[in-house]
Amino acid sequence: MNTGVPILRLGDILLGGLLSDLDDKTALAFTDELATRVANEDIRGVIIDISRLEIIDSFVARVLMQLAGIGQLLGTRMIVAGMRPAVALTLTELGIPLTGVRTALNAEQAMELLGWRRPAEEAPHAS
């Protein structure tokens, strides 16, 4: 299924990024594809990168809460990463708390929250 939203698999973690021109149809297809992949691919965690979203409305906020609920029901951790200050302010002003949604400053921090560690650099060899 092609949702128009890229979803990458990194081991047992899925990484998807929402774009600023997200419409209702695309958001619903993205939700469906993520739920299907979590259920069928033994996924431990999902990161939804929203760093490219400059604005957010109540529909997208509801989609994020729905994804968090789906993830919980399917036994995976869902993390929203990269929320811009303007988006956080808008959510606060609209009174939308994003209940149940775990957040991280960026995708790398979200990966760390899911237990992913950057491989240690090789130590220089003694001569």
C-alpha cells in the first residue's frame, strides 16, 4: 500500500514522516498502513516525525492520538518526534492535550527512547 507518506523500517522500528500538506485521506491511509505493518512485521516501536509540520489542526492531532492508541493496543511504543514550538503552542491554545502520545525532541532522541544506540566508534589500533 502506498500512502504517499514514507515509512522506513530500521530493524524492528518504523519511522514515518508527516508532511505539511497532510490531507484527511492521506492521514487515514497512513494510519491504516502503520497499523497493518505493526501487526504483521513484529514492530517494537514507531516514530512519527512531524518536524516538517508547520501547523496542526484538530484532525491531525486526533490522528496522532489514534496512532498512539493503536500502537498501545498492538503492543508497540509510538513516539511523535520533532514537534515545532509553534505546533506545541497551537495544540495548547486549542486545548488539545495529545493524551497518551509520547514525544521526543527529534527522531534520534526517539530512537534512543526505543532502545536504539548508535554503534560505538572503533577504537584506534595501537601501532
